[in-house]
Amino acid sequence: MEKKECRKKKVKIGLALGSGSALGLAHIGVLKVLHRNNIFPDYLAGTSMGAVIAALYAAGNTPEEIEHMAKTTNWHEIIDFTIPKSGLLQGHLIELRLRKLLKNKKFHDLKIPLQIVAYNIDLEESAIFSQGDLARALRASISIPGIFNPVKINNYHYIDGGVSYPTPFEIVKKMGAEKIIAVDLYVGKEKTTHGPIVKERDFFKEIQKTFVVQELLNIKNYLIPTRWPGFLRKVLNWLFDKLLFPARLLKIMAKRELPQITHVVYKTYMILLENLAREKIKSQVIDVKITPKFDGLDWESFNQVEKLIKSGELAAERALPELRRKLGN
């Protein structure tokens, strides 16, 4: 009887894991430290990459197992291009990868209650997923506008939940959490610098350069037909690329590098999220904020998994005294 009463008195902990693309891998480091110190969340809410990590954890994976998944995932292989209509990436390969990692689990199979944040662009309102197909809900939550095609679910289209809840601390509170731990990936990133002297550029030279690149591509396709033997085409392609053609454009066309427009859209979106996240978290009472520091790392640093996870570990360790005080451990 005494044990049951103790369990009833246990403080209900809510953990909110926010969006941040590659920076969201820091959530794994946070979970590692919480586990080592016997701090286990009763409720989870996640947005975008935070939703992915939260789902893997809620499905019963240890932080170390999730770390292994992150390190063994080839992020470039799960980028699938599409003809630009409403996004440059379809997201099918990412959804398949998530489905495999989660062993096709549904929300009702999870060991910890989880809610995933997306945004309904047809109704212009937030959408909180808590039942049904888990991988599909995650696919909706990670759909960065202009990069991924929106996900259609029951006749509505959904995009990244970061546009409404970059760090979904409000969600775990509504779920019933008495103490809220929020992992804030945006703190300390705001800065202002003086711009350089603006010099005049020749607009027509820029246009001419663009047309030259396109014309070189046309010439290459004409000179090296696809019907020629593979070895010969390989040699000629190598010579053409070395002597005449901008190597970077070839990488884009070979799907090994994203077009420059994706970086512009991506960074613009992330800047907007940073500003929104700061404003939302500034006026809220959150029991513990864990704030990783990302020296030299950014939203695209998927090749720096170990550093990102370590940044989460260090931030959680810094927050341990406050965690113990607030949680009564």
C-alpha cells in the first residue's frame, strides 16, 4: 500500500523536444543524461526532429539505441527529389526509414504518451497527432515549407509544426504534466552584425553566366549520348567535368547536393522559427529549460552526429542541479 501511495505522489514530468533539423539530434544527448540520473518523463511532445526523437524514445528504444540509429543513418540517401511544385523533396524515403526504425508502430503501441505537432495549412491551425499511424504523423511534422511537399492526411495538407509550436512545452502541460522540461535549441543564436559596403554588380554579366552554364549542360548531353558504352561515357564525363563544367552543378544534378535555393528557403524558415521560439518561451513559466550550445554547428550538420549529441549531454548536465531541485530528487 505504501508503494502505491508513493507512486501516486510522484510528480508527473513532461518533456518537450523542439524542432531544429540536425540540431534536434542534441535531444538524444539530453535523454542520455536524464536516463543516467533516473529522470523519466511521463509525457512527451515533439515538433519536427524533436518529434522523431520523442517517437523513437516513446517506442521503447534506449537513448543509446537511438544514438546508434542516428549514427548509422545515411541522411543523403533518404533525400528524394521531386519536380518543384509545393516542395523540392517528396519525403517518401524518410517516411519509409522512420517506419522501419519504429517497426511500424502506431500511437497506441507506445510506452509513453506522445503528441506530435504539425500544422494544417488548409484550416490554418495547429494539428496535434496522438493516434493512428505514427510514421505518417512524423512525416507531417518534419515537412519544412518549400523543402518537403506537404503531407495529405484525410483530405487536409500538413507542414512542419514549428510554425506554431517550435518547442511544444504547452502541449505537455495540457497532457497533464506537473513539471515541464523544455529543450530549447534557439537560445543565444540571435546576433546582429554590420553589413559590408554594397558594390554595384553587372546584372547582364550575371545573366550571361547563368546561360553559359545551361548551354554547357546542353552541349554535354549532346556530345556524350546515353547510348554510348558506359566506360567511354564515364571517361568523357570526367574530362568534361574537369575541364569545362562547374562541379557543384553536377553534384546537384546527381542528387548528391541540394540546390542553392533549398539552403536559402531552409535558413529563412529556421530564422523565423528562432524568432517565434524566443518570443513564445520568453513569456512562459517553464520549470527547467535545457539549452544546448552549438559551436560551429547548424541546421544542416547531419554529418556531425557525435558533436550534436554531446552538445545535448553537456547542456543537460549543466541543468542537473536545477532539475534535481525542481523535481525533488
